[in-house]
Amino acid sequence: MKEPVAADYSSAQPPLQLLERLKDYGQEDVFAFWDELSPEERLLLVQDIQSIDLPRIDRIVRCSFRSRGLPAAPVELLPESSVSTVEKRTMEERERWWKMGVKAISNGKLGVLLLSGGQGTRLGSAEPKGCFNIGLPSGKSLFQLQAERILCIERLAAQSVNEGSVSSTRIHWYIMTSPFTDEPTRKFFESHKYFGLETDQVTFFQQGTIPCVSRDGRFIMETPFKVAKSPDGNGGIYSALKSSRLLEDMAARGIKYLDCYGVDNALVRVADPTFLGYFIEKGVAAAAKVVRKAYPQEKVGVFVQRGKGGPVSVVEYSELDPSLASAINQETGRLRFCWSNVCLHMFTLDFLNQVADGLEKDSVHHLAEKNIPSIHGHANGYKLEQFIFDAFPYAPSTALFEVLREEEFAPVKNANGSNFDTPDSARLLVLRLHTRWVVAAGGFLTHSVPLYATGVEVSPLCSYAGENLEAICRGRTFHAPCEIGF
């Protein structure tokens, strides 16, 4: 019996209707190698093209190219009222925000969303970044550290509400993967039994991909029968949440607030009640944790106000004029534009619905010029992507919440041997913070290597932010490096 593939695609001409559609958008060159393809390869090419929403992609390409080079509104200093600084925060405020956050969590109003579409390529790993073990005494992966922080907060919230007894307080964890990380991420969670979480409280979903284009806006072909595509950036979260109907899922679960963060931060305080309470009290649509920029040339985006009274937005370090990057605030003696974006955000569910529509309507994506693998070797072209912080200009109100680097920001981006943001540097940040917790709780340390190169690790199942350690640590001596757990 003759195979349908050969019968359907043995013709010397591409499918006429599909060819005409491609001509409408100036993309008919994708069929340039049709004559050289086997029937099976022709089928793969047709299926690949049919999977692309041509009107949407054409709109994105045209809008993004048109916006390139257009002058942006001038950057202005953020109003002081929009930032809660560490130095001005009172203990009374912290306690109030913590209680407000814990109450909202115990009532099921908080969801957590992890941006986990990246591979560990720069770390020398083929696995998703969240699978990476930064070398802590426990050997835990980034995924496990985050899962156990969720478990800890669930327990603290349940105990707070029920006077010591543990109830069924649960936080739903949404994990955005990419086509490259989805399957290995799911398998990693399954093989580790979801790190103690219930399987039905974790939802995986994929971000989208967008064809890579040449400088004249034409699709780049990865092979003669496959269009080159790349993930649509961590800002793909908004369209992915909408297309997968997860915004409706959140509403059905009673979720009103969403804590969004990136996977590559070993100190991230997932589902932080204090941040949530601050967010609720401010009554804003969007908020972000920020750290002070360390020095003018640090490669981090900063929060600014676009124009007088304009929206809060993020300017990437490459887009900020060097004179502005080094400008000093005469009142404080610090950098004028000092609030670094470290991908720790909080949104209301209502706002997420609005921004998903707004970003899709505007269609503007960032153009990242790259060498893209193609049938002609590496071609110069563009990847089109959005960033999670693209949402902030749509927010009617935004608040920033300063945190200390040494307590909440240990990025894991580059392989050991690099100058910064390595597994080694992140591990030391974790060990040093936890050592301070143990000493503050009355514990003692001995060590066989210099103290600056070691420390102790406190399991997230024991303590979320240094609390409740006295019973474990007071009067005891720990030999570093080691893990303190149950």
C-alpha cells in the first residue's frame, strides 16, 4: 500500500493555497528547496508552516521593526513614595505585612509562577537551569530549594492561622518551560517525587516560540524543511498564560495575586509573605523587589519613570546613557538610577488579564541581533522576544520593595571560572547568610577551611528566613560545611 506522505507531497509544486498565503506575507522563500526535499521532508515543512500563526507573526515583525530606533520618552527619577527602602522600613511595618501576607496565603489567594524556560548552557549543562546543583552540602538542585521554601511557607501559614496545628494550606506552583526544557523538567520533578509537594499543585506550561528573521524580515530556515525558531522571551508568560487558559484556572482556584520569579536565583524567597503584605497594603497592580545597583557599569536593568508623571518601566543597562548611569542623586549621595531589576515581581490577576491583551495588541517585541544557525551556516538575523518587565508600563500603579542582595539575590548564570554570578559565588552567598542565621540563633561553627570559603546550609524545611532556629542551634557547634535539617 502506497504511503499517504508520498501521495500527498510527491508533486513538484508546493501546496498552492499555502504558497499563496505565504506570498501574502512575503515569506514564500520557505519553499525555496521544495524540489530537493523527499516526500517525508515536504510533509514536515508543510506541518511546520501550518503551525505558525502567519498574521500574528507578520504583525509582530512589522511592529517590532517599525518601533526600532524610535526615541523613547526621557527617563526620570522614580518618586520616593513608590519605593519601600530597607532603611526606612520599621519593624512594625514588617510584622504587619508578614501577617497580611500569611493570611492571604492561608486563604489560597497567592499563586507562584516560575520562569524556567532556560537551559543551563552557560553553566556547562544540557539540563534545564532548575536541575542544577550549585554545590551546597545537601546537593539540592535549584528546583528543590524553591519547592522546599513553598512547603515551609505553607506550614508557617497553616500554623499561624490554626494556632500551631497544620492544615491544608497549599500554594499552587505554575512552572513556565520552553520547548527545550519542558520534557526534562517534568521528568526531573517526577523522578524526585515533586520534592514533597502534591502533584496536583504543580502545573507545567510552555512559552511560545517565534520564527527568527533576517534583517529584511524574512524567515530564516534552520534546515530546508524547518523554520528557525526561538523562545519568545520570559515576557512570553503573558500570552502563554492566556492561550493555555491558566488565567481562568487561577481565577477558579481563588488566586488573586501572582508571585513571579526567575529560576536562577539560589536565594529567592518564593511566596514571601512580607512582600505580599506590602503589595496588598499598597493596593497596586504590579510590584517588584529591587536591590541597589552596586556600581554604574553593573550589567542590570534599572527601574525608571518614563517622562514626567509617566509609567514606571525598566531600562536595560545597554540602553541607559553612561552619563545617566553614573549620575549621583545630590540628596542621597547615591546613584540616581539605582533600583536594579532582579526579576522578582508581584501582580494582581486582574492586571495579568489586562496586560496579556495589551501586549498582544501592541505586538512590539525586542529585536535581539544574533548569529542564527541556518542552512547557510550561521546567518545574521533577529530573535524576537518580550521581557516580563514589559508589563510595567501598562500598570496604573507600581510599587518597588528594596531587599538586600546578600539576603535574597544569588544569581546563577555563568560557569565556575567566570568573574561573576557563578555556582560557586551563589553557594557562598547561601552559606554565609545561613551561617549568620545560625550564629544569631546561638549556634557555633568550626571549620577546616577558611571561613570566607565555607559555612553552613539551613534546610528550607527548617527555616524560611532565619526564624525558628533557636531550638535547633542554641548551644550547639556545627562543623562547616554541613547542612542543618530535621
